Amino acid sequence: MRDIFSIVRNKLFILLIILILGVFGGIVAILASTELARIDMIALNEIRTEVENNTEDFSQINITEYEVIVINFDGVVLYSSNTAQNKTYEHWINFALQNDKIILEFTEGRIFVTRPNENGMTVAIVLISVLIAIIVLSLISYGLYLQKSIHKPFKTLKKFATEIAKGNLDSPLLMDRENAFGAFSESFDILRLELKTAKEKEIELEKSKKELIAQLSHDIKTPIASIKAVSELLLIEKQSAKTTEKLDIITNKANEIDTLITNMFSISLDDLSQLKVNPVDVPSSHIENAIAQADYLGKIKKIKLPECLVKTDPLRLDQIIGNILNNSYKYANTEIIVKGEVAENDFSIEFADFGNGVEENELPLIMGKFFRGSNNADKEGAGLGLYICKSLLEKMNGKIDCYNTESGFSVKIFLPLS
């Protein structure tokens, strides 16, 4: 930046020097071309004759080409082209000598004639004065130009760079293409915008990363809870005939945990904001079996799904069912009725409990990220269960609906038919 400043300053200084030399050279040329008039002896004789002929009335003297002063030997001014006062004779002699006057004698006194080259000297003095004035004005203008077009914009850029270094990317750089840095101002502001965009993306990426970790952690808790509950049942029913079935559930849930953990570590940085789904054709009988396995507390008293084929991701659907049932266990802790229905384009599954439901004004919010109802302050949770269900279903072209009923609370999911 200093190099640019020096280049601009030096170029302007060189232009100013050239301008001054040009003016000075013009004055010298004018003076050199001005031919100083020689002393015309005939004209001087005519002046003396004109004065001698009008000694009786000096006011009749008619001399226009020269400036003359006529005095007598007593110093009295007898005639003057300009205003002149009476002085002593010696004063006028000294005046003529000091001002380079031509002295002519006539019968009554002296005639002082202005030399022809005196006008040329006056022109030279005026031109030199003009040159000095031009130089001074040029220097002042140059200083003001440096202040406005270079020094002030440079300070603005320096301040802008300091703010960028501090991380302040919200204040734009005012652009002025009239100054020496005009071409750079727009580039610097584009740089600011690019840095701001990159910073916002970085913040959003970090946010998505945290949300993903929270989501996966929440999903892992569901099968872990199933394992704990089934293990407790095994301790009680270890001699029961259902031991083999419970062990199968433990094995399946352990495999589910392994898959979810694999997802957590295999997702690349580019996919932090979303979990991928892989929908395939799944029969409703598989879904009915998945619901039965997810009901580790045995709260479901009735499951009857019509036969059909849906397009869904089995793993993600298991997560959705697990989240819905766990919410019912936690907040209602009642019997659960599961019903299925085939419509024209989709297959719906309703999970209905007999709890207290959700406040009507909170129903539109319960599927929001990190939202928890006002009646759940004493329950553990992150407010992500229904949000995860909604997000996964939308990725599978499905949807979810929650509503209060006369007997409790219902969650209905919709899956596209194959």
C-alpha cells in the first residue's frame, strides 16, 4: 500500500514540476522575444524642440509616446506627464539618476525622459510575480489533493483493515472511485463480504454438527433404554419360557446401537446437517413386527396393520417408532393402541395413549427442535424425539401429525405406498 502511495505521489510531483518549468519557460520566451526599443535620438531632439517651442505656455506641450518631466533650475516642475510635486533641483537630478532617466537640457532647465526599456522591466516583474503566485497555488492545490485523494482514503483503508482483523465484518467500506484507492475500495469490500459469508457458513456448520451429535445421542438412548428394560425383565423371568425371545430383542437392539454408532463416525463433514435415508420396499408385516419389538415395556395391547407395501428406510423407521413409544412411556405411561390404515397414496400408523395430552397452544410447537412441553419439567429429555421423527419422515417423503383426543394423545405417521 505504501508503494502505491509513493508511486502516485511521485508522479503528481513530477507533473507539478513540469507545469512550473513550462510556465517559467513561457515567461523566458516572452521576455526573449520582446525587443527593447533603442534610444531614438531624433525623437529626443523632437522632445527638446517641443519643450523649447512652448516655454511661454508649457501646457501646450504635446508628447504622447514618452513620459517626461520638465523642471527649471530652481526645481519647479514646469510640465509633467504624471502628477509631480515641486522639489529642489538637486532632488530631481538624484531622481533622474536613481530611476535611469534620460536627461535633456533646454534654456530654462532640464527634461527627464523615461527610457523605452522601462516598460519591459515592468512586464518582467509582473510575469515573475505571476509565476511565484502560480507555484504557491500549485503547491497548495497539490497538498489539498494529497490530503483528500490519498492520505484520507489511505487512513480509511487502514481503519477498515483493523476492523477486519478484529473480526468486525458487518461495517461496509464506503467506496469513492474519485480517489487514488477507488479501484481497491470495491475489492476490499468484496473481500469483507466473502469473509462474512465464510464465517456464517462456519457457524452454521458448527451448529449443524452439534445438532447432529445431539440427534444421534438421543437415538442411541432409545435402544439402550430397551436393553436396560429387557435385562431387568430377564432377571425376573430368567426361568421363563420368554427368555429366548427377550435375548433376541437384546441382540437386535445391540445391533441397532452398533449401526447408529457407525453412522456417527462415518458421516462426512459435508453431511453434518443431515442423516441420509435409503428407502426400500418394506411390507407392513415387517413394520408390525418392528413395533412389537420396540414395545419393551409391553404397553401395546393391540396391533393390527393391514397388508400393504410401503417405501421406507427400515433402520430410520425403527428409530421413529422407538422415539414415539418412548415418549408415550415417559409422559403418559398408559396402554397404547396401534392402528393402521391404507389410503390412496399413503399408509398411516396411529399410536394412541390415554395420558393427559399436550396443551393446545403448545401443539404447533412440539415438533420443534429442543422444545419441551410445560407439563414435562420433571421428566428427563432433550426435546428432540418428535423433531427427529419429523425430519426423518420428510426425507422419506412421509409426514407426522400430533393431536389430542378425548381419551388421550395420538401420534400418526404417514408413509408413501410403494
